[in-house]
Amino acid sequence: MTGSEAQVWAGAARGSSSSSSGRKQRQWGLREEEDGERAPNSSPSLSPPLGSSSHPTARLPSRGGRFPTLPLQPPSLSSATHVSRPRRRRPSWDTTYERELQAFREYGDTGEIWFGEESVTRLIRWLERRRVPLDASVLDIGTGNGAFLVELAKSGFSNVTGIDYSPAAIQLSRSIIEKEGLANVKLQVEDFLNPTSALPKFGICVDKGTFDAISLNPDNPVEKRKRYVKSLSRVLETGGFFLITSCNWTKDELLREFSEGFEVLEELPTPKFLFGGRSGNSVTALVFRRKGGASPDGLG
């Protein structure tokens, strides 16, 4: 995650980990509306808005890929489109990863996989279908415990880098990667909203939840999202690929957020659910290409 959203608790983002069954389940927060604008993913294109008569519950991912139902008060005919949600006190990412680092040292618990293991499989299968060279440069934005990096390395990718603003997260991911005996994995403490000159360009950038966390920041989230796009434009090579998985944004909303300098290539299939006779996706996964020229050598 980036330093600017250190106090943001990105609920509805994490999946499961086979090694974390004995741990106490964390509390997940609901998406909050930003001052002066509609909360992302409240578009009716995928599912009825929270608080509407056809959507009386909120569905949030939890351990094991299951979706617990969180009851909301049934709206009256005169209620607003969106229900008001109390703000929760959120721990910092540093605190979170310090706990996870301690759990790994004491119990070997590697922590959770954001959006579940299927999200990692989905991305790696896309890279394989695209015949991306195994030495292509890949950046994991907001790597956390490095779970995605581990699977990339096990799949043969030899030029992968993970960044996170939290030193504890980098320490945790480094410990896990060393335990796995994996080489050719680089780790770096970086605030993606304020990247240093030490962060080079990459042919592929991957985001699984970091953009969501930035979107939940109550401190000028619009400006932070613009800075994110600016940083992405700086580190992603012209013609390079950007793979994003989000539980907070619809496809149309992501297309608007990344309209300047990026074009969408495809939408990856994600789990669907049926509610009130309408189907929707629990997450959105898109592949963008940075405009401006041909893709880097070997990326096609």
C-alpha cells in the first residue's frame, strides 16, 4: 500500500490463505462515499445500489472465498439511494503487517491472499495465454505479503519486483520469499503516489487492491487517484500492460479513471452472483495497455 492511505482499512478486498485458518478473522469495513461524489461501484450497471429496495444486504468477501451477508436496515420509500454508513476506526497498514510479520515468525502463517487464490491464478493464466516472456519486467504495486510474487516466481517469471510503502510489509514478503527459496524477486519500499527515481520502468504493472485502498481514503481521494494514474504512467513502459483487480469499481468507472493515456484490452472473467433476478460481479478485473507506441519487446 502507499503511505498516503496508511490509515485506510480496505474492507472487502482480502481473500483467503491456506495457512491462516487458525487466526482470528479481521473486521472488514464497508466502502464509504467520498465528500461530494458517489461512492465507486454504486453504478447500477452491475448490481442494485446499497440501500435500494432490491439490494437490502451488502456482500463482502471473507476467508475461504465465501461471502457473508451483512444486514442493512430496510429502506423506506422516501430513503435516499445510498444508506449512510458509520465510519470505522482503521488500523494503519504498518500495524497490520507488523502483526502478520510476528505471526509468520511465531507460527509460519503467511497471511491472506487479497481476492483469494483464484485472483492470482487468473492473472498468471492471462500472462501465459499472452505468451509473456518469463524475463519480462513485472511490478506488483502494493505487494503486501508478496503472495503474488511467490506464485509468479514459481511459475518461472524471473524479473519480478514488489513495492509497498510499509517497511513491515516488505520485511514480511522478504521473509516468506526467503523461506520459499526463491531467487530473482526484488523488493523495495516505495510510496507509489510519490515514487522515487530508484523505481525503474516496467513492461507489466499489477494492482490487486491498492487502487481500492486509495479510493477509500477520506483525505482528498480524487487527487490521490490522479497521482496514482500519473505514477503509473511514469513507471509503465509505452505499450506495457496494466492488470487491475478491484472490488470497489465497476468496469465503466475504471475506464473513466484510466481514460487518459490507457486503453482497455479485455475484461477478465471473475466470480458472479445473482441477486433479485440480476447478476453482478464480486470484483472487476481489467487489462489496460499504455498508449503511445508498440508494446515492449516480447509482450506482443
